[in-house]
Amino acid sequence: MVSRFGPAEGVGGERAVESRAVCVYCASGPVGDSYLELAAAVGTAIGRRGWQLVSGGGNVSMMGAVAEATRAAGGHTVGVIPKALVHREVADVDADELIVTDTMRQRKQVMEERADAFVALPGGIGTLEELFETWTAGYLGMHAKPVVLLDPVGHYRGLLDWLEAMVPTGFVNRRALDGLQLTEDIEDALDRCAG
């Protein structure tokens, strides 16, 4: 079951159309100020473009910073959170639309369906799990949406080196690795999301 709160429909029952919906994966746990500033800068850039943010629906850490900044810059926010995390991550009750799912799998499915593109910021195992699932689905042809890794601080350098080292062994396909778009620049990341 999926519960929706907020203005999910526009005038006359038609869905409100946003120019672009970008799903941002990022940390929901304690991080340093520089990471919070990065998340806020991404949210501001999304909002200034008049785009929609799709996020994990929490109002804490980087997840909260990106959503708050998107709204402050005029963007629309959609938070998707499983009911088991509503209190743990403290649901983003200020989201323009808050979707509460029964399971994590439903959460990821709704996020993927609602997004036109995906951007992963620095994060931990939850962020990695979401990134890998979305990236793999794209490689397998289950969607043709851009998957962008925005890493201005080298957070993922070790991971990328490890993946690159697996190409010659055949464990990672070169085409799959090349399908993950890498950048250190926020505007470049969003330009890649645009098409």
C-alpha cells in the first residue's frame, strides 16, 4: 500500500507537470558541514531550474538539506519514505508531496517511476544500494534515464578504482561502467540529467 499526502494532482484532476524530476540519493545519517552545504547547493540548483526533487522523504542530514534548499529556490519536492522510517528519519512533512510506502522496495520503485534522472551524492550503504540498483537497471535496459555520480570531494574514488580494476577480469562490463556518468560539478550533473 502507498499513502500519498499533499497536492498530488493539479486542477481538474490532472497531474501537475514538472519540466524535470530528479531523484537525489544521499546520506541520511550524521555528516560534516561541507556535505550538508553540497546537498543544499544541489537542491538550490534544482529549484532554480524549476525542477522537481524526488528524495527519500526524510528531513535529516543531506536528505533534508537538499529538500529544504529545493523548496527555498522554488522547486517542488516529492518525498518517498517507508512507514518503518517515518520516525527514524523524521519524515519531511514540509514536502510538497509525501508518499509513505509499506516497504523499502516500494519506496525505490516509486522513486524510480517518479524520476526522469538520478543523481547520487556522497552517502553510505543505503545510498550505494540505491545507486547500484538504479545503475544496474539502466544497464540492463529497464530504463533509459541518466544516472549521475556527483562527487566533488572524491568520496567514491576508491569504489570507482575498484570497479575499474574489475573490467579486465570480466566482472564489470566496460559499457556498464561507462553508463555511470561521473562529474564533480553541480551544474554539469544537472545538465546531464536534462538529456
